[in-house]
Amino acid sequence: MIKKLLTVFFAVYSLFLFSQERRITGQIFSQEDGEPLPEAYVLIKGTSLGAKTDAEGKFTYLVKDPSFKDLNLEISFIGMDTKVIPIGNQDYFKVYLQPSANDIEEVIVTSSYGTTKLKEEVVGSISTIKMTDVIEEQPAISFDELLEGQAAGVLVEGNPELGGPVDINIRGQGSLTPLSGTVLNTSTQPLIFVDGIRVSEEIFLDVSRVFDGGTGIFNETEMNPLAKIGIQDIQSINILKDAAAVGLYGADAANGVIIITTKNGRKGPLKFGFSAQYGVSDPINRQKYLNGEQYSEVYNAYRTLRNQDPIPWNGVDTDWFDLLNRTGSFARYNLNVSGGTRNWLYRMGLGYQKNQEAQIENSFEKITGNFSLTYQHDKLKSTLKLAPSYTLKKAPNTFFSYPLPPTIAPYDNNGNYTDIDNYGNPLAVANQNRNDIDTFGLLGSFNLEYNLLENLKIATLFGLDYSNKEQDRWFSGANGSGQYNGTFESDGITYPNYGRRILNNRKTTSWNWNATIAYNKQFAQNHFFDIVAGVETSSEHRQYERFNGTGFISPEIEQPYENAGNTRTNKDSSTITKRSLFSQLNYNFNEKYFFLANFRRDESSVFGNDTDVAYNGGIGASWVISKESFLESIHWIDFLRLRTSYGVTGNSRIGSYRSLGLYNVDDDLNQPNGYNGGDTATPDTSTPPNSELGWEKNYKFNIGLDLNFLNKFSFTTEWFRDDIQDMIVSRDVSDETGYTSSQINGADMYNTGFEFSLRANWFKKDNFSWTTSANLATLKNKVTDLVGLSSEFSASSRARAQMIGSSTSALWGFQYAGVDPATGREMFNVNGNLYDAAYIDQNFDSSDYSIIGNTQPDFYGGFNNRFRFFKNFDLAINMSFTYGADTFIDATNGISVNNDIGVRNISINNIDYWQQPGDITSNPRPYLEFVRNSSKYVYDNSHIRLRAVNLGYTLPVDKMNVPFKSIKIFVNGSNLYYWYKEKSPKGLNGIAEYRYNYPEARTFSFGINAKF
């Protein structure tokens, strides 16, 4: 009996104890991207009891406190705001954490050598761009198109032509722009690394010396090398700006460094992700031209003033823009797979994108892949990353046909294309010609790390960037673009020199290898230091071939170039090698005072034997003031830091053989056996060798202040000055030398400015959140020395000049003073006196120019907002702005009555032209003399741009019977609108229409993102 009673007692007691326990489960996610958060802490508030989430963000915990209903869960994750939730009667918790404004614990990638730091520990100037802040749904070809307005001091000038290079200037232009189109360029673009791979630029620094200067129909189309990277595969972007940040890269870091990290796999079960997007586009900056009747009226007035008989209007009114355009389209599809075990992490991604321009027969397609495999066991870690890509651009080049005379009909009475001399009928060109650019690319890296000791690590990395670009152009003999003077003979038959085939092939193989050793140590209680040292070698080999053939027996049928009656072949190759040693030391005391020093020795093949070695580096320090005792009572300050740096970097990206003499072996079109009937190598006469040519140097100083306050706001302000010395420039030399110019280290300048960045988390509620990020930068520059000159004016007559004491971006020319009502001639103000164009042409030259504008903005930046409301809706708005920048639009020269009437259509603005004495007009009478470089063609480019708006809705899949972890649908608008300070006259053209010759596109799209 007693045994039975005890059994009942213990059973009841066990039930009682069980009733005092409770098992709770849940999953923790990021509010930004919906991804689960592994290793987040879920604790009972006020205790150390709780659990950590697994690879899927899931947790389980058994609460043993009998008063569990009154307890609270405290959920935390690095870089996120801690959230407190009452347990109550809940058994399952699905929690989303918001990013913290107090982001000092955020991990920053500080170099491509595997170094990372907490944001609190970073001494240098580094801007971090989170992909969650960038609206990825924009129809961009490459990620650099998305950087506009995202980081202070980073000025991005997009390229409206599909797949074209994007211009990125970090804290100003780091080298002088050549004033002549025939000399070589020094790269002004930042150094870019993707997963440790140095990305090769596509700048034609060598070919222009050997061949035609990249002009005319021989022009090889430049493509954006960053198009080989799938935007959807990027994890983070870090922009390094000052000497403390870029000094580790030495002689190639003058223009800044961009570090891109792609996504890796995560530990956990197999996961799939899929996205699809489709949209339509239309041009937003269409220039307005005269219609057929207006054109005939102006043309006949022009002829009458020249005592020529008028030509009656033929009744034709062709709108070439409408004929050559359509509604564009955009499509993008992405698929990714990821997962991992204890030792293996993997991720595979595949993307397809097609942008079809509004301009007929113009399109860009790309396929990108991304493969990441990581193995980690005990002390060893290895990572393999591969990113193959294929792009295809079709561009028959019909844009410059838009201003054809409207009095030309596109078809004759028989329905055939109208024959148009020189350029060819653009409709025929689009349908009969071909211009295809195929590019295969591969980015690959293999990284191996081994921990010799707990605080001692060795690592090695090999990176490869390969591209093979083939451009195939066919000019049909059926239209004017493929019809040339002369004849050729084949089998005793004489044929007209019709049809042309041009093949350009460029192969670039670039690799870099480095080995590093990293050591860190703590002394006593408050002394911490770490050091990294390494060696690196790199090589870039370029191979270029061009095949040109004209005169085909059947000129209307596309044929191999070998079938041409006249052929010409050009070949060129170049190799650049570099060897380097580098090191960096970090020290901090009490996590309050931080010091940094870095050093790099570079040896490059592009310079002479006496100047091939450069020594660069930087030092920096920071002081976390908020940890001082005298600020302890100021509770609204979360973090306050002062930092500064100084150092020197360089620029060696100047082409392969700038310091050496070059030779040509050219199988000429008109001299089949080469130079003087033979294959003799002949000296290139563009520039002589210069063994003393050396590195450009950039001395960088930076001081900055970082402030986080009220647990809502983070603010950064910086002032910088970059003194750039020994810039490479071209100087004319005497004809007696046998050369036209010489390359020397012959110019100095500086860039200086302020930068401001603000991030604000205005509201953070379960049903509503609002985050703002904004940045603004100023920039001034000035030329301080031009060796052998006090000034240098452009040989290309485009208002460009360099003058000691003036900005490098100043525009030069004559001040326009309007139209003289008495004579109808353009007038110009020179030293307070008025002169007409004919007098200017005969009596003045470039030495009489004055500054008429400046292409550098006074300030520029971005303003971005993200909203989340009703739990499942999100809205992102990205804007950028520029103020004080002028644009010299010399294209307006080519649409004036004076220059092109009778050959091309002209701007609608020219309908108001002078006809008789007393007329007050905006445009002069038609006459031949006009002044190209004048303030008449300078426009104020100050504007605010609504870059993108994205509205999304995340479906509540946890309440739906679907096999998905998340589903998001969205609509997107990109490149929506410009607000210009300088308004276009009603019904006429202005900066909005003239800013880009090539039409920009506005795109509306919709899509879906799903994870399962």
C-alpha cells in the first residue's frame, strides 16, 4: 500500500515540477534582408541563462523558473539593436532585429589581404556600402552604376550606353586629363579587388600609340570589366580613401581602393533562392529638332543670305528618332544554392540579364556565375571562388543618325531604303550592318590559411582575371556606310570597293599572388597589437589583334574578312609585371588609443631602370574620446572618436611601355608588303623613350571625427588634402628629334575638400521603421606646377586647359555677349570690349581665353531613405545631387545654323534666328564664322536625381501552406527624374536634353524574390 502511495506521490510531484517548466522555441531574422541570424543570443533578461541560435537562426530553451510568464527574453546580435520580448503564454517566437545606429561593433574589411577590424578599431577613412542600402533591383549592368550618391567623396558619372565603362572619382581626379586625344592616359580610376582578385581595367593605353588613336570606324568599343560580376552575388563594398587605408597598396592606390566581397555559403541545410524581374524603358532626354517645314524654311533663309536659289520643301517630314526607337525592355533572373556542414560551406549562383535599349537593334545580355567553396578543419582553412561570365552587346551605332535632315524619306517609291551618302540610311544600317561584342570573362581565386599558433597565421592567395573580347563589325555594301572610293580586282574582274569587315580581338590575362603572415599579441592588460607582412607579385598580359578588309565580290552578303580585295592586319601585345613587399602594424592601448603604420615597396616594369622602384606608406592614429572619464556624464554620446592620417601613395597605371621606345610592323592597306615595301620594324614617332620617367606621387592628409549619439544617429565628418606630384604629361618636342612629343613627370596639383555622412534610425517599431542615410562632399583642386609651361591649352578645342593657379576642371574660352541686333553676328566680351566672331577668329587665340565655367561641382552627394510599414511592406528611395558643376556641350555647335544646315537637322532652338536689322534674337544670322570655345555652350549641370524607388511586399508564408521560407514581390522605378537648376526653355532644348548625347532610359519593372 505504501509503495502504491509513493508511486502516486512521485507521479503527481513530477507533473507539478513539469508544470513549472516550459520549452520555448523560435527563429531570429535580420529585418534588413530577412536572412536568419546564426549565433544570436536569446537570454532570460537579467541573467546569463539562455541559448544561441543555430545556423538557421533557430533556438530551443527550457525555462525552469515557475514564474516564467512574467519573464522577458533579451535577444541580441552584433550590429543589431537588442530586443526585449515578454514570454507570457507564447511557446514560439519569430523575431526580427533591426540594424543598430551605434554600429561600432560592425566588422569592416580593411584590405584584400584578409584583414578585418571592428569599426571602433578602424583608423583609416573607409566607407562601407551595405547591399541592403543599395536598391539592387535597378537595371544596372554592373555594381559601380549603383554607387552614385552612396558614399561621401565618391563621384560617379554613369554611362548611358549599355555596358560602357563608368567613371568613378574618389576625392577628385588623381591625375591630369590629357588635353589632346592623341596622347596616352594615366588611369584616374580606383584600384578594385574582388575576393582578393585585382580587376584589370579596360583602358586602351598602348593601342592608340600604334594604330589610329581609337577613332572613326576602327574604334574598339570599351566595355565595363565589372560587368562580369553578378550584382546579386555581392556581399559588401568597402571604399578606402586615405593613406592609412590605402597605404598598404602603395604605388597603385593614388585614386583610392574598392574592396568587394562576394557571398559565401552558410552552415545549415540546403537552401535555394530565386528571383525574376521584368520591365520596360523609354528615353527621358530626347533632343528636339526642326520638323520638315521648319527645316526647309531655315535652310532656304540660309541659302538666300548666300545668294543661292531656295529649294522648295518636298513635303517630307521624317522623324528619325521615332523610326529608330521603340519601347525598351529589361529582364533579370537569378538562382542560387547554398548550405554547409561543420567543415564545408558552399554557394553557387547563376544569373541572366538582358537590357534591350529603346534604340532599335541595340541590346546587352550577360550570363554570370558564382561558385564559392570553403573547407575548414582545425587550423586549416581554404576557399575557392570562381566567377565565369559571358556578355554580348549588339550596337549597330545608329544614334548619330537622329539629326539627319527631316526632308529625307526613309524609303523610296519602291519601298527600298533611300540611299544616303557617307553614313548610310540608319534603318538600313540597323538591319544590314552588324556590330557585336562578345566577351568571355573569368574571375577566380584560391585562398589558403593556416594557424601555426593561436595568434600566428600564414596565408597565401592566387587571383586570376581573364577576359577574351571579340568585336565583329560588318558594313554592308548595300548602304552608304560600306561604300568606299576605288576598286579592286579579282580573277581579272574589277569590282567596286564596297563592303567592310573589321574584327577586333583583345585578350587580357591578369594574375596576382601574395603570401602573408599575421601575428597578434596582448601585453599586460591594456596593450594590443597585430602585424601583417607579405610579398606579392602580379602580371598583366594583353594581346590585341585587328583585321580589316574592304572590297567584297558580293558586298551585300556578310563574308569572312579574308575574302576582301584589300586586307590589313594589326597586332599588339604588352606585359606589365610588378613585385612588392608590404607590412602593416596596428597598436591600441586600452581600446582607447589606436595607432597604425603601413609600408610598401613596389618594383614595376613600366618605368626606367633608374626609377622602377617606389616606396610608399602611411601612418594614422585615432582617439576614442567617448571612453574618457570626463565624458562619462554625457549620456547622449554613444561613441566619439577623432582620427588622422598622413602618407604617400602612387600611380603606375600608365600603360605598358611609356618609358620605352616602340616599333611598328604594319601590313598597310595600301602597301601590302609593309613599310617601304618590306616588313621592317620602324620607330613609333609619337614619343621618344624616357628612362627617367617615374611614378606619380600622391601625398595624402586626412582628419576625421566620428560621432554616434542618442542610439539613433551616426555622423562622420572629414577634411582631406591630396598633394599630387610628378604627374605624367606630354610636352611637344622639336621636329628635328623625329618625334612629336615627349612624356615627362611634369605637373603638380592638389585636391582638397570636406565630407559629411549621416545615418539616422528615426523610428524602430514592429509595425514601422524609417532609416535615412545621407552624404555630402565638397571638392576644390588647383594646378600648382607645369614644368616648362605657365599654361597649356587644349589641342582639341573643347574649352579645356591647364594653368598654374587654376582648377584642373576649369573651362576656358570667350565670354558670349549675345547677338548684335544691327548685324546679326555673335558678339564676345574680351577684356571689357565687344568683338564679333570674325574679328575674334582673326585677332585672338587661346592666350586670350578666360574661365567660363568649371566641370567640378561645388558639392555633391546622396540622400537615401528606407521604410518598413505594416510589418510586411518596405519602401526604398535613392536620390543623388550635384551643385555648381558646369558642362561644356560642344554637341550644340553641331546643331546650329552656322555649322550643319543642309547636312544635318538642327536644334529647335535655332528657329529663333536673326533675319534683319533690329531683330532681338537668341541665335545669329547664318554665317560661316563662329567661336567654338565660348560660354554660349556652357550649361549649369546642378541637379537632383531621383535614381530609384522600390516598393516591396513580403508575403506571410508562415500563415500560408507553401513550401517557401520567404516570398517577396516588388515594383521598381529607376532613373525616374531630374530636377535641374537651369530650366530648359519651354518647347526648346536645354541642359536636360543636351546633357547626354546618348539617350538615358527610364525603367519600370516588377519582380519576385523567393527562398525555399
